Amino acid sequence: MNNMKRILFLFLTFLALTAYGQDEKRSQIQAMKTAYITEELELTASEAEKFWPIYNTYRKDLWNLRHNKYSALYCNQPCSLSDLNHDRAMELLSLSKQKDLEEIALNDTFQTDLLKVMPAPKVYMLRKVEEGFKRKLLQWYSQNKN
């Protein structure tokens, strides 16, 4: 029984350290992203102060929307043609369209909010800058995978 407690303790410690490491890595990536976007968009201090709360709220809302879409459309749904009838497929297609329209509305609100705090060229360039960060991050991971 004593060995079982020791194994359980070691396992729980390992899980805690793994979670901490992931949180630390996530924080590091977020800091890199913040610096990259701020620098690439040449945000002034005033713009950055207004931009980041809008951006962070948008990213959280977008993640939630996409997570809900995935859960509704793919979790516990038919996996093959033989399991899916016409009516259910039409329901799922309608739901997918509804979720896509919600994402478009979220993007529209985000763009409108950003235009209140920074000039249109910076709002336009944001998507390109985000893609540049993704490429830079993938490149960094491929170079540091060991």
C-alpha cells in the first residue's frame, strides 16, 4: 500500500509539473505574439492600450465559438454516410451555416471596434501580421523540437 501511495504521489507530481510547463510555454508564446504584433503593426502606446483588450476578448470569443461549433457538429454525430439520413444532414448543414454567420458577425464587430482605436491600414494588416507570427512560431518549433 505504501508503494501505491508513492506511485500515486509521483504521478500527481508529474501531472502538476507537466501542466505548469504547458502554462509556462503558453505564456511565453503569448508574450512573443504580443511583442510581434505590437512591433509589426507599429502600435503606439495609446493604440496598444486600447487594442489588446479588444483583441484578447475577440480571440477568446472566437475560440469559444469555434469550440461550440465543433462540439455541435462533430461530437456524438454520425461518422459515416450509412449513419446519416437526409433530414439530419440538412439540420447539420443549417447549423454549420448558422455558426459560420456567427463567426462573420464576430469578425465584423471586431473590425468595427478596432477601427475606433487605430487606423484602417493597421486593422487591415493585422491578419497578415497574425499569419506571419504563425509562420515564425512554426519555424521556431521546427528548429527547437529537441
